Amino acid sequence: MTIEVKVPMLPESIADATISTWHKKVGDAVSRDENLMDLETDKVMLEVPAPVDGVLKEIVKKTGDTVKANEVVAIIEEGAASKPSAETAKTPAKSAEPAAPVEASKPAQTKTASADLSPAVRRVVAEHDIDVSNVQGTGKGGRITKENALAAMNSTTGRAEKRVPMTRMRARIAERLLEVSQTTAMLTTFNEINLHEVIELRNKYKDKFEKTHQTRLGFMSFFVKAAVEALKRFPAVNASIDGNDIVYHGYFDIGVAVSTDRGLVVPVLRNADQMSMAEIEAKIAEYANKARAGKLTLEEMQGGTFTITNGGVFGSLLSTPILNSPQSAILGMHKIDQRPVAENGQVVIRPMMYVAMSYDHRIIDGKDSVTFLVAIKELLEDPARLLLEI
């Protein structure tokens, strides 16, 4: 009996999707609920599972095709078993013979499959069409590292070009960024934060924190807590413009930017003011894992009243983050740098971080933006104030 595989119902506001990857080929055995293919939308990746056990009889829609909800993409022969290829069937069984020794001049890593590559290496290989069979890996177990892939790329002719269409997600990101630059009066204000007290507190309690809450204590929970407290003091920063109206949000949904191979995504911490630091850290870790696996749902990325992005994890010392429309402000964290500063008439070395807040000048005045960022600075330089909410 043949069973049709159909595109599942797409999230609200998404009209169609693009087939990103087929994980099975015609003739392969499939199991019920096994992922057959990935669908890419403007915002999320969706899996299409097999509805029954059987064999993939026909692929109706190929990689790169655009499909709509309920559209047939494949046919499965229910209950069938996969058959060996004609070539395999004609090959007589061989008597047991000792395996030939592996030649030292042909290391196993030249046979590295794409599944053995890290996401960063896969991206370089895909973008520059590198033949991994010709790349000798120097990583653990002979794995190909990003440096190996880049070296292989640079050893080629150097003037080769490759033209590929933008992914739907990258195209949507480009569209939104251009829209923000054209429809908002974006401005950025800067400050620096002495994180000595936060780091001292974190170093003192991080082991006990992790043992108690089964999640690590990072810096983001401190920044989320400080942002929420500052947003309470400056309602305009937690507001957005809708036509000729200003919408003041009476809740604090904080978006936390997460970088993935497919682009930047911003899952949202709902009611962050009601979350403990442990809950914030655990939720961020969960979102990061889901984002990199392409498992974030549309609901987890919708909404948000304020966003925090951390370029410091990549070494950025200073930047001007772009607004996450329709929000009116975004906070940019950066690299923590040991720098000399003056304290009580003495020069001391302290862990300093430049912070930047981009804001929509149509709704937030310069004075409010500066004092908002100063409030975050003061809260983080004296973290006890976060607990006392003062």
C-alpha cells in the first residue's frame, strides 16, 4: 500500500517553505516518525517525519523546491523492505580473507564523511566547494578542522567564484535589517562597565550554583536582570511604535540573540522579571542548543520587548547593534578586557566591557537612553543592587 508524505501545517504567517535537505533517497528503508527531510522557512527549520514503516518509493519534490502545507513531497511503500541493488545481488559471497593492511601513505582522514565534520567546517566546505577527500585532517582522530579546510581553500587557484542563492532565513534577515535602517531613527550610545564585582561574585559561587541548579552561572543572567530593572525605570525603552501609537508593554520579554550556522536567531525569555538567575541561565542554554540544532519553534522567537546581543563571545570590542524591529532598543555586550582604570586616585587593572545601546530616537530621547545605560552600568558594578532592586 502506498502512503503519501505531505508537508505538515506551517506556522501561522508562513505561506510556504523550501526543501533544505533530503535525509533519505529512493529505495531506502524508513521507520515511522523518522525524519525524512528538513523544510526551511523564513524563521525556523521544520522536520517532515515518515508516517509509516516502509520504503521510500518516490521523491516528488526535490531539494530547493518550494512547497505549501499539505502538498505531497514523497511516496512510501508501506511495510516493504529495502532491496539490495542489482550490483550487490550479483556479487558472489567471498571466502574469508585477511584484510589488507592500511597503507601509511593513505591516512584514514582522507575518507572523512561530511557527517564527521563540525558545523563550522561544513559551512566552509559548502561555501567554497572543497573536496574533503583531498584534505588531510590534523584534528583529533584525523578529523578535518576549520583551519585544514581554509588551508585547502587557499591552496586552490584563488580566483574561483561560486554563486549560490541566499537561504530563506538569510534573505529574511537581510530584509529586516534593511527595513530597520529605512524606517527607524536609530542612534547608539556607549558606556563601559567594570565587571570586577560580578566576576568576584561569580567565581565565589559558580560551583555551588551549578551543583544546586544543574546549570552554569554565566554573565548573561546578570545582564538580563540588570536590563529588566532598568526597563522598569524607563518604560519608553520597553515600548514600541505601532502606526501613530506608542505601545507601552507591561511585561518584560527579553530576546537573547544566538548565533547559528544559518544566521542569528533571537529566542525570547517570557516574563524575565519573574525568572530566577538559575531559570534564566537554564533557559538560555536550552535555547542555544535548540537553535544550533534547528529546533527552535516560531513561538519561541516571536514577540520580545527588548533584546540583548553578545558580540564579545566572538572577540568584538565595540559595535553598534541593529534594532530588532518593532522593539525600540537593543543592548550590545562586548569582550571583557583587562584595562587600567582609576579607582580612588589609584590606577588598577580591572575587567572592563564596552556596552552599546542602539535605540529608536523617535520614541526614546537621548537623555533617557544615556541614563538607561548608566543604570545598567551601576547595577552591574554593584550587583547586590540587583537582589535588592535598588
